[in-house]
Amino acid sequence: MKLEALEPGKRARIVSVDWSRVAPEDGVRLRALGLDEGARVAIAHRGVFGGRDPLAVIIGRMTVALRRGHAAAMEIELL
């Protein structure tokens, strides 16, 4: 299952990231925020515009905005 498909309120762990789908500079930023293999995440809510972009992702005590394209590169497992 991909992170972009996670329903708000459900918790998951990132099991893999296809870094080839993410621009190198974005990959550096995502890793710095802790969005990498092993991270526990949840979706707080989705954007209200056409593509439901961005996603508000909870990681630890932070909430970060994440593009759906980046979330589509992250494989997760439900907790």
C-alpha cells in the first residue's frame, strides 16, 4: 500500500521509498524531516483542491505537508 492511499487517522510504518521517483533535492529534504524507511506516520488530513494535494502527514510530534507524488513513492504497512 502506498502512503497516498492511507486514510486519515490510520497509522502506518514506511517500509520502502522509491527514491528514483523523487527529485534528489526533495529526497534530501524528506530524509531530513524523517520521512524514510522505518518512520511511523499518519495522515492528519488531505488538501481540499482538485487533486487532494497536499497531504498533512504526522511524523513524531510534527505535521508536515507532503505532495501526493512523494507519498506515492512510499510503500507502507498498517500498524
